[in-house]
Amino acid sequence: MIKVAPSILSADYINLQQSIETVDQAGAEVLHIDVMDGMFVPAISYGPNWVSAIRPITNMELDCHLMIENPERYVETFAKAGADLIGVHVEATPHIHRALQLIKAAGIKAEVVLNPGTPVSMIEPVLYLVDQVLVMTVNPGFGGQKFLPEMVTKIAELDRLRAENDAYHYQIEIDGGINDQTVQPAYDAGADVAVAGSYVFNASKPAAKIAALKSATNH
Ligand code: DX5
Ligand code: ZN
């Protein structure tokens, strides 16, 4: 069964606490927080103040997906705000190794993120260092886009690499266009955690959508 990480990008910002409590009570293990700087991706979303505001109201793991240029500048700030995991894009910095080391030095989980156009070979030198790899299944920047099915082979490749190499201990996360249909091939290829934004929060009953993702992967 897959772990579910609702993305608050599609939540009701005015009633954020209620949205978060709903998915928490529905059994979501992780809360996904999409940070966008208007440079790495076109949109601007929210920053570390949101993480520190959310931290006291839930025990879910706070997964901060940094879609920002040179994310190493903000690792410490997000760690102090209460992140349990920080994800940094390999495309966003010439110093991916340093960025990941900084996250580990802050005592939290480190994740490397791959855009759809970036091959797994780009991150092989840092795979031994990470707790999670995020395979983007849409181009980052917006909620509500369509799942790219060709990303399933990338998930399978990462699953094969960790099976073959004792030094690797990462989980595989997927993000973008996830629903009860698209989650199935991704889970079968090796995904452990599914981010879901619009599928969960645009529904009248978010809890039912979390249950649907779990039952679609209950094998
Ligand atoms: C996209 C973000 C996603 C987004 C997913 O740039 O990284 O986390 O919230 O939204 P859906 O699930 O609607 O594709
Ligand atoms: Zn995300």
C-alpha cells in the first residue's frame, strides 16, 4: 500500500488548518509543501513561515519540495521551521552534493528531485546520500496537470538500482497528476510515496480520495 502525501498547493488557504486536519485524520502519512520562487518555476507559492505555522498542528511528516534556484541558501531556514524532509532539484543548483549534505547536517531527511526531462544518470553520484528520490510525473510549477506515463520507466530504474546496490536506502516518491488510476503503474514500478494535490483537495470528501489511493495499491 502506498503512503499518501497530500499537497497543500491545492488546499483552501483560508481554512488551511481544517484542510490539514482532514487529511491527517484520513490517514495521510506525509504533508507535502510546495515552495515556488517565481524563478525555477513561474509561480510563487509560500515559504518557511508556512512551515513554522503548520508544524504545531500536525504530526504528519512535513515534506518540503523546494522549487527554488540555489536551494542550499534556504536549507537551514526550512529545517529550523520544522521540515522533516527537504527536497532539492538537481536542475536548480550546480552544487547538488553540497545541498544534500547541508540537509543531512541539519539532522533531517534529504531528497533529490528529478524533472521529467532529467535522466536518472544525473543523480547517480548522490544516490548513496539520499533518503528519498522524487520523480516528477509532471513538469513542476502547477497543480492539476496530466500524469506523464513515460515516467514509470524512471521509477522502475530507480527501484532496480536500489535492489542492486547495498549502499542505497532511498524511498521513491512521485508527484504530479496522481489519482487512483495513475498511482497503480507507479506503485507497481516501485513508488513508495504518492503526492496528490488536486485529486485530494478539489474533492468534496478528501478522505475518500486518500482511501482510494490506498485501496488502488493494496496488493
Ligand atoms: C507541482 C507540485 C505538485 C502539485 C501536484 O509543481 O510539485 O506537488 O501540488 O498537484 P497535482 O496532484 O494536482 O498534480
Ligand atoms: Zn511537489
